[in-house]
Amino acid sequence: MGTLAQAKPAALAKAVGALGALPDFTWMRRPEAGGVMVPGRMGGTGAAFNLGEITVTRCALKLASGEVGHAYVQGRDKAHAGRAALCDALMQTGRADEVKRLVLAPLDAARAEARRARAARAAATKVEFFTLVRGEDA
Amino acid sequence: MYVAVKGGEQAIDAAHDWLAEERRGDVAVPELSVAQIREQMALAVNRVMAEGSLYDPDLAALAIKQARGDLIEAIFLIRAYRTTLPRFGSAQPVETGQMACDRRISATFKDAPGGQVLGPTFDYTHRLIDFALAAEGEPPVAREGEANAEAMPRVTGMLGRDGLIQQEAPSDEAPPDLTRTPLEFPATRPLRLQALTRGDEGFVLSMAYSTQRGYGRNHPFVGELRIGAVPVEMEIPELGFAVEIGEVVLTECETVNQFIGSKTEPPQFTRGYGLVFGQTERKAISMALVDRALRCEELGEDNLGAPAQDEEFVIAHSDNIQATGFLEHIKLPHYVDFQAELELVRKLRSEAMAEHREAAE
């Protein structure tokens, strides 16, 4: 669910497109946008305080075969939440391997690459200190 | 004599139409897209998210477009939108120690494990206008280095191991929320931090600056400043366990300040804390300084009566939407109020003039 929630909507839409025919489902809860309060911790490790909210869209659906899928995804994209819930439901069916291979694996790879690229750029800005030996120490 | 009248509807409609036209500007110039604002005005977007208290870059970019770049107006739009959202719940506190850092510097330890990582900073630029940006062209490609998974432990954690800095008492208590319960004074530190993180950057900066200039001095070092992404996890009621629901970029600043000690505890450093949505470094440092100044009594320091030590003064005036609402309302019609004042001043004048005449006679 983390992978699905973190995916860019366009990337998830493309990956779900690769799944081919999708099963029928009924909404248990239609996609709705709301807010989730995010706390931080004082000093990073202490007691919590409220930092601010993020937008989140949630929904739940039930496949014709009975499996239930849930989604809580950041942002306000209702179609994106629907796709995430559908994948969550499909993960409980015989198509789980297909979803892993065609949806989760490419999304995980894209996220890992995005992280690597940022980390590499950060690493290039790491300061390499060189110390000048002062006269009295020489 | 003035009387209250209705009217102005047509004038208001015409004003708003003209506003929309002015917002667009010269139609010979291509229109800005929301995505362009989100990607290329990212620090304005970050400020609107931080002070709007809602992390949603697309929405903040749209608000900036609608507000014609007036950031306080954009923050107002975000705050108003935020109130329409149902609250799904509260996430688990973010773990900034696990941050994927774009930037991480320490002004106290040159050789802090994990190193000094500058990130995409304005620091060390010459602040000369770059006329090359006025011409279209490709930006230089950022260099890539060898990213090793070296941990970046907290600088305050390193000091804490030797007992050199005050420990933050851990707690799993749900924090109070000033968007749900009206603020009362004295407030608690969690409420102060919530107010500061959504407070006006200019105001919080000025309060912090005042402490540096001597009004409630507390001598801060930037122990650590880090900027990067952290996952947001929330326990999903339908599932009964926590999952990642998203990711936010945060700026965290921990200051190391001068000492307190007691009969039971030898002297140790104290700390101030800043944590803000987005890449918002000036604000996070300011927040840490003001947080520390507001802790003066808790830490047994003299309250010198400095503005930055006055919780009610700082917190009651840090919110730019409250401030702008009260300030700007005075430009709206006050015809009847003013009529009363006018009557009063005329009466006072006629009395004063009558007394003057009597004295002269």
C-alpha cells in the first residue's frame, strides 16, 4: 500500500493500464478527499506536536469475487485512489503475482531511482575538508 | 448625515472581472501553468504550504496563481480550503532521524558523521543578478557523487550520549491542536511549536533576530540543519495497522544553546527546535530561536520582558491570516461607526469653543 500511495498518479495509471482487463467492483466508499494531521517530535525525539495537515484521498471497493481493497493516498486525485484500492484488492486474488510484476515492481524501481538520483546529487555537494598545517605544528 | 445603504453589487462584479483580467496580464505573454509554478516557484509554494498548514504542492501553486503571487492571500486561500476538508485522522509522528537528506549541515561539528552536505543552497552564491536566466536555455546538469548509505545521526544525539545536552522527554501523548481548540494562555510548548511552524515567516524571523540583537539573548549555535523527505505513516482504521500514505519534505533545525544546571544535574546545553513543511530554512532556524526564547522560564532563566520571551505576544501575533484579517477589515465600510465619531468630535469642538468664548468674555 505504501508503494501505491507514494506512486505518481501518472505512473500508477500507466502501470495499471499494463494489467489489461480489470475486474468489476462496487464502491464500499467512493473516493473522498480529506486531511490527515502530521505530527513532529520536539527535538526530533521528544513529545509530539502538530506540524500541519496533508491532503489524502481514501476509498474502499469490493471486487465481484468478494475481495476488498482499501486506499489512503496522498493528494486529491480520486482516480489515483481508485486505482490504488483496485490493486490492493487484486493483491488478494490469483492475479497478485501479475500486480507485483507489472505494477509494484516498476513503481518501486522508479521510486528507488528517484531516491538514488537525489542522494547522488546530495553526495556531490558533500564538503571534503582539507586541513592547512600551521607553522608551529610543522 | 450618513445612513447605512445597500449597494455596490455591480461595482463588485466589475471589480472581480477586472481582477481576473489583470491576473492574466498581457495576453501576448504565455499564461503560467500551475505545474510551472509548482516546479519553478518551489520555495514560494513551500512557504504557502507551511503557513497555510496544508502540504499539497499543486494546491499551493494554484493558490499562488489565483492570488497573483500575493503569498499571504494564497495562504488565506489554503487555510480556507483546509477548513472544508474532513479530518481522516492523525498520522504517526514523522521520524526526522530517518530523513533522506538533500541537505544536512552542522555549525558545531565539522566532522559530524554523515558529513556536511550542502544541497541545493543559495549559500555561497554572490547574490548577483544572473542575466543568463532572462534568456531561455538549458540549466547545467547537477553533478552526481557517490551516495553511500552512511547514516546521518543527530548532532544533538551525539551530545546527548555524553549528557552534554538536555534530553527531550519522549511521550506518546496525543498533542493538542490549535485548529480544533481555541488557544489559551499560558499555552504549552506543543501548541507554541504548532503556532510557530504555521506562523508568518517575516514575523518569526524578526522575533528570532531580536533575540540575537540582545532582547532575550540565548546564544544559539545551529547544531544541525537538515532538509529532506520523510515518509508519513498512518494507522488505517479499516486495516488495524500502519501504512505509508505519503511523503513530505521537511526542514528541521536544532539549536544548541547555553547552559543550565542544578544541584542534581551538572551544567548542560539547552535546545531550541524548528520543524517546517518544505525547504524553508530561514523559517526553521527562526522557529528554533523563538522556541528557545519562549522556554526561558521553563529553563529557569530570568524573563527580561523581551518581546521574544513573551508567549502571548509572540503566539497571538504570529499568524498572518489573523493579522491580515483584522488589519484589512478597517478598509471596509465603517460609515456608521465613523458617523458616531464625527458627531462626537463636533460636539466636543462646539463645547470647547463655547468654553473658549466664555473665558475670553
